[in-house]
Amino acid sequence: MTKRRRSAFKRCDHAVFRRFHEMYPDGETLCDEVVALFPDLPFGQGLVTSYMHNGQHGAASYPWLMERTRPVRSTDPDVVALKEELRRLGYKLCTSRRRRRAKR
């Protein structure tokens, strides 16, 4: 692929999808929603950009969310819907289960 062709492609927006699953003490579900984390899009002061259907864009602490959420399959209907919503907003998504390591 030539330099010219490579520059024509938009870079990929790396996303990590996780599911909140917090419970009230009486066993009722408090939150059962999918969040998209964008570890390569800083939001400021050590935070990354996140997106949820209800909350839209916001700041997130990547380590905090990784501890308090669980992985979710890319075939999950909630993830599929959130991916479609993000694509409509102009994101070109590539997904993984964790943040990519920095290249040395």
C-alpha cells in the first residue's frame, strides 16, 4: 500500500466495551448498562473518553472501570446497538477486551 493510500484511511478508534453490573444490597440490579471506553482519546487529567447510551460522552477512569465492570461479548445485543450508535456519530471502531500496550 502506498503512502498516499494509507493516508486516505481514517485511523481506527480503539474501543473497549464493558458492562456495569452493580447490585443493591437487597439483590436488585442497580445498573446493567454497557459502556464504551476509548483509552486512546484522553478526556483530561488521566481520564479517558467514555460513551453510554443514556449518558452520552463523558470522562472515565480506565483502571476504576476495569475493576468495577465485566467484559461483554461483541455479539451482545446491547453492544451491537451501542456500536451502531457510535458509527452513526462518525466513529470507525476497532475493539478489544483491554487497552493496547504502548509501542516501544
